[in-house]
Amino acid sequence: MAPDRDTLLELYRTMTTIRHFEERGVPETGQRGMSASVHSSVGQEAVPTGVCAHLTDDDYIGSTHRGHGHCIAKGVDPKLMMAELFGRSHGPNKGKGGSMHIADMSKGMLGTNGIVAGSVPLAVGAALTSKIQRLGRVAVAFFGDGGANQGVLHECMNLASVWKLPVIFCCENNGYAESTPVEYGLSVANVADRAAGYDMPGFHVDGMDVFAVYEAAGEAVSRARAGDGPALLEARTYRYYGHTVFDNPLTYRTKEEEDHWRARDPLLTFRNHMIAQGNVITAEELDQMDEEARVLMEEAVAFADASPLPEPHEIYEDVYADYPVDMMRRGANMSV
Amino acid sequence: MTTMVETPMLPPPGETREIQTREAINEALAQEMRRDETVIIMGEEIAGGAGREHLGIVDAWGGAFRTTRGLIQEFGNERVLDTPLSEAAFVGTAIGAASTGMRAVAELMFVDFVGVCMDQLLNNAAKMRYMFGGQVKVPFVMLTRIGAGFGSAAQHSESFYSLFSHIPGLKGVCPSDAYTAKGLLLSAIRDDDPVVFFEHKGLYGETCPVPEEMYTLPLGKARTVRPGSDITMVGISKMTWVAVEAAEELAKEGVNAEVIDLLSVSPIDYDHVLDSVRRTHRLLVVDEDTPVCSISSDICARVAEEAFDYLDAPPSRVTPPHTPVPYSRALENLYVPNAERVVTAARRLMS
């Protein structure tokens, strides 16, 4: 089903918000000395945007180390996310998770995850809860082309298929697992080819084209919601920057390749498409959303900087629901 | 001399039946699933013969050790889930279900199999609550099996609970009989944190008095099963009874040993041990887990740090060697601590 005008506006707003969050938040976090564990998803905005447009706050997603886009697309407040990146107590995780663990249970966001394919079984478990309790919710497990080769993913695809769980396995294939090209690490041409091995539909779409992602995800989510079981959705995309801010990707890929993908930029593609469609959304409206996203990040950085640091005693909090604090500090010669 | 026996930690008089540990575990699971419909259980062969209902086959195994028998008939295959042989998937899925509204129990057939699913325990179950700033509770129980002495060799016999005690965010319990198995399992399922529940294969057939009604025992609390004044012996799981057997031997020599049943391996009830050692002035830990970086070494360190001035002898231990579990009976019998080794070690501390 083609997206209506309101949906189109929302798709672009999400993409530009992700873009602005990454372009502003990643270097700002670095300036605060915490850049080691922050991964930019610039270039990949269309994938979480097109998928999460079909989800509500009651649905679940599990995310990856490159997960800011998933959070924003699932409705997590960028101001709170920025506070989390800065290690501040107003982050959704109270500053104890950071970029690789941003979670917001009120939005069905089961966490970005520092383990490759680490959140996949969590999403499958959420789908199991939904099935048992007849909640009608679906779960999306995001992973990358690196995660595509993790054993737990394959076990989970089999299990979800056997149990017919409402879960979508969504591979963001950005071409590289750290520095290793996908064509080296993958035994098949496309990750989606593996769906056949688990008796589920496989979708392979252009991940730079939010409309293609939106359409395929819509079908996969509808099937899952109807009780028809899981699907594997692969979106071919590209990360413009390195694996981390310390990585120079030109040590393993060419400038020509980067230029090729940047010319297919998802925000630019969207803009051109709107113009070609006779200005369903005007350039001015798009500019306006870009500007609002830019201003939002100004506010987010200010909000995060104003947020207090965690108090020392918080080091012991939320390890367990119930556990003697004495047991955590005993023998450690802690000062608090 | 004052005894440290805490009556709630021992079977109350009257209104009990003699049942096996395996039956107590089964009873606890059934009673809690009856009481709380959010409790689910999944694992390999927990019913058995799954998918053959059309042939009249249901509950073919009832668990590899028959601890889950009958559950599928009463609660159905939506709450009693036989899994493919995919520990990483089903342990992780149980953790995901636990963090989204279920109370999920997963059974890992033997603790030795944890290698294939350790990531789910280490990086998801144990850390989610902390990483997420307290946004989730993870009421997840992993039932698993420990214990050597059955000719099962190195990959089906370890007692590696210390692996889990080392991980902040996990809890662990080692029941030593049917009474503690039932009470601790009910507590573990009702607990809002992930708990690993270690069932010793050598205790399944043992019986003791167990109340039929539901009761809980506190996680993180040890109990004294034999009061004494001359030496404190700490047992874990089946080793508690090896220590008791040794204590009876020592009594013939006029040595009055106190035996503590640790029960929980996270949190560890150090204070119960320390109170005893401050009276007896000697410590001997009897542990079936290997000796390096273990519960036994940890208790010795704690006692050395906090009761050094009370000690009349070095804190000491009886454990297996730092080797895998051997297959041949000739070697396996050497591996598992027995009363004779405990008595010898205790005599040395007394001299």
C-alpha cells in the first residue's frame, strides 16, 4: 500500500531526524570523551524508518550497536538519547547504557545491543509473549550483514518458524562487517536467500529507498500480525562513515564506491521522488523539516549538557531488583 | 554452645510427605504454573515426542530426568514448550519473554551445555536491567543439572556454578534436598531477577519430608544442618551430605563439626559462615566445583579477610582437582570429594 501524505511527511521527518542526530550527536559525544562506543548510521536512515512506520509503541524491536536510527524511528526522544550518549542521568538508561544499550520499554524498544545479533532472541521472546498472551503485537529483530552469520540468529529463525512467531528478522546489509566486505563473509548472494532454509518468506529490497523498505516491511508485518509467522527482510544499504569514528573506511573501500552510494542518498532520493511526483510534498516543507531537526539537536545537546551526571551510589543500583548492596561492595575497598 | 539452626530452613514437623527431590521440583513447577498463568517453561525433551499428538503421543519423556512430567497435560503446549536443540535461541527467547511480561523458565539439560548459550546469560539476562537503568525486570529461571559420579564423563558431569556466581546480575541456588528444592524453586520463579537453579543428579532420588502446600525459602540464605563447636564445614548441594557423613566420623574422635548448607551461590550468605567460624575458629569448605576461582576459594578469601583474628588454622577446602571430570570409575571416584577426604582434611586442621 502506498503511503499517504501524512505518512510521507512522517517518513521524511524520521529520516532527517536520524540524519541530524547522527551528524550532531556522534561528534558531540566524541568531544565529551566518549566516542569509542558510538556508531553512526548515516546513510542507513531509510531502513528503520520504513520498517518502524508499520509499528506502534506496543510493538517491539531489538536493535544493534548501530542503533540510533532504530531508537528514533521507534519513537524514543532524541533529547533523552543525547543525554544517554553523554552519560547523563536523564538518559532513558540513566546514563548507564550509552549508545550501545539505549532502551525505552515505554516505546517497545528492547535496546540497542553491543553483541552482534545480540538482541535477536530478545525480539523473538517478545514475539512469544505476544503470541501466548494474544496481544497482537509484532517484534522486529534488527541485525547487520555481520550478524547474519551469527549462530544465534539461525537458531532463532528456525525456532520462530517452528513456533510461527510474529517476528520479522530485518537485516540491514550495509556491505561491511567492520572492515570485512559482505561478499567475503556471506556464503550466498543475498542474506534473504537464507529465508528458504527456515521456510519463511525472504524479501530483498533497496535499503536506500524508503518506499521499497516501507512496502516490503508492510507485507512482512501484516503477515506476522495475522499469525502467519516470521519473515526475513534484507535491506541493502550503506554506511557513509567508518565502523566507528576511529575507522578510516578508505583503508578497505574506494572513494568511487562511496560516491556511488552517496549519490543514492535516501533523503535525496525521497526529495527527488516527491518533486517527480508533482510536489506531493514541497521542497519548502522538506527544508522546514530539516530545519526543525537541526533545531531539535541544538536543544538535545543543551538538554544533555544540563542533565546531571549520575551520583556515585548509582553504581550499585539496578543490578538486580533485589540483592544486598553489601554483597556488591564487600571486599572491593570501594570509597562509596 | 548455641545452635544456629534456623527452623524455617528445615522441614517443619507434621503435614509433610516423604517425596523425592525430582518430585518436589515437579510439584513446585506445577503448583506455581497453576497459581500464576504467566509462568511458562521451555527446553529440550521437557515433554518429549513433540508434534506426535496425532499418534496419541504426549509427554513421551517428561524431561530427561522426569522433573517436568505431566506439565504439558495440565498446561498445554503453549506454556510447556518443547524446543529444537537450540540452547542459544531458547534461552535467549526465554529471557526476551521474561523481559516482556512472562515468568519464563528454561531448562538447560546439563550445565556443561552452557557454552552454546552463555552469551544470553552473560550479556542479556545479567546486564539488561543495569544497562537499561532499571527499566526492565527479568524474571527468568534457568534450571540446569550438575554432578559427577555417574560415569557420564567430562561434558555431562561438571558442577560449574561458580561460573555464574562470578557474573553480577545473576543469582544462583543449589538445593540440597527435596525440601530446599521446592522452597527455593518457588522463590526463584517468583523472583524478579534471573536465577540459575542447579539440580544435582545425585539428589533426584533422595527423599525427605516436604509439605504439600506451597512455601518459599529465601534466596541468599544458608542453613545449618548440623550444629557443632570445633570446626565449620560448608557444603554445597550434595556435598552438604558428604560433610555431614564426615562430621559423624569425626564425632567418634571427639571432634564436634558444624555443617552449613550454603544453598545459595549468589548472593552468598557470608555472614552465616562468618558467625560460625568466629565460634569454631576453623573452616573447611567441601565443594564439587573445581578449586580455582571458585565458591570455595571465595569463601576462604572472605573468611581470611573478615575473620582472620578468629582463625586457629588456615581456611581450607576439599574439592575435585583442577581437571575435567574423568570417565573411568577408577578416576571419577578420585575426582568427587568423599567423606574420607573430608575427615582427613579436618583432622589436619584440628591438629
